[in-house]
Amino acid sequence: MRSFSFEDVGLAPFMAQHRAGIEAGDADALATAHLAFRPIVERCLEDGTLNFELGDTWHVARYAEPTVRGGKKTYAEYLHNDAWYDDDGPLAMVNVWLILNDSDAPPRNQLVFCACDAADAIPSASGHMLHAGVSTDEVACEANMSWGRFYVFVSGQRKTARRVLLHGAADVPWIDAGEDRRSCELRYTIQAMPERADDAPGAEEEKDDDAGLGGLFDDSSDSEPGSPDLMSAAWVERMSRDPVLQGIMARGLERTGYDPASLTQFDIASWLEGLDIAQRRYVISDIAEVRAEQAEINRRFAEFHANDQFPAGG
């Protein structure tokens, strides 16, 4: 875990410009911030700041939508992580967490951290998260975290990890009770980079375009090893059967006044065949966003039930 100032990473003017939108939960402002902090996460992983070892082939993907929340809670007896992955899942999850309160009125309720052996943590009912009971002298946090500073920390690991970093909301004793905490959390998954053949048609162009769209292709079918080329008939056939795309199309028909059941009469394959490469990438990004939203719903559902068992902080 490391903390930085906006000045440290060259984001002070940017954050000043977007602060009101972030505080209001504006989707565009949050999406822009999500993109802006991704290079910071990449840099922290590349230079060893987070002390998390990765291989040579990985990339950072935005995970679901940023979360803006507030609270003024008592100490969290159980801290938690956000993800506990199987070997076929992401390599890790990394969070960016920042306070929206001004420095002259920092909230007493802060984010605190504790590292422990994975064997000493308690799995949630779903097995997708870990919890552990800690005491006040076992946690760490910055003394005066407020607007202008943020944390970057590893919030999820694979189940092969021996040590884990847990986090949670807590009232810290050295700050007088003041405003309710207002905070924003951005999540990213660290994905193993799919291997691509050096001579794959358009491989270099796809790499550049994907990076410019903020990694929205990370969970898509065309980024899986061995998947068909984006402009091939095999890709059209696969995507026409994709249940997420079918759901997107059905909702689109419903919004335009058509019966979603008429999707059975709509030739998705023929529609896909008429798309150029840029349009096909937009289709993939839409699918990836829906999948990310579904994953976040599943994670929050698991966290809700885990907190029923173990009263963790927010």
C-alpha cells in the first residue's frame, strides 16, 4: 500500500476540474477519473512500489464502475479484501481510494489496512473474499488523509498467496469527530496478457487501439487466447451466439419500442458482418462493460452476505 498526492502524479489540475462531478457521482467524471488513474496503477506495479511480483505479460483493466460513498462508522472489527481469485482468475485486483473531504475538516472515519497470513483469514461464504479480526494497534493508515491525497493498494490476490492485505473503514482516535466521510474508490484487475502470434493480421494496430479505449477489451471474447480474428467469419459466428450481446440487443429493441421477443427474427450474424473493425471493437467494449457490471453485482452480493456473517467495515 502506498499513498500519494495529486501533485506527485501530475493530476492536481485534472482532479480540481473534475472534483464536483466525482462528488456528485457523475458517470462521465467517474469514467474519466477511472481512465486517468490507470497509468498510475501501472506505474506502481512496474516500479515495484506495491511490492507485488508479476510476470512480464500482464495488463491493467478497469473493473466495473467507480464507487462514491460516505459514512461515519465505528471501528470495523473485521477487515476484508475485495477478491480472492482462483488460479484461472485475474492475477490481482488493485484499488485507488481517495477522500473527498477537505484537509481542514478530515473525517474521523478513514480507510485502514492490515497485512496478515492468508491462513489466518476467514473466507466468506462464497469463498470470493477474506476477512480477519484485528485490533487497533495492528492497523495502519495515513495520519491526515483528505482531499489531495489517495491510496493505491493491492485489494485482491490469487488463492496461492501466503500473505494478504486487508482493508476496511474505521474511526481513528487521533482525528476529532467531524464531517461524515465522503470517498471514491476505483478498482482495477490485473490480467494475464493473452499471447498473440507475432504475424497475426493487424495485431499491432489492435494493441494500440485497445489501449486508447481504456482496456475495455480485457474480458472480451476476442482477447482470449486462440479466439478467432476480429474480422473473420468465425468471430461473427461466435459473437452472434453470445448471450450478453443478445441481451444488449433485446434491451435496445425494447427502448426503441419493439417487442424484445422479435430478436428471434433479427439476424445478428448479418448485422455483425456489416460492421467494420472499429464498430466491432465497440460491440466488444459494450459486452465487456456489461460483464464487468454483472461481476460487480456478484461481488457486492457476496460481500453483503459475508458482512452478515462477519460485520466488516465499509
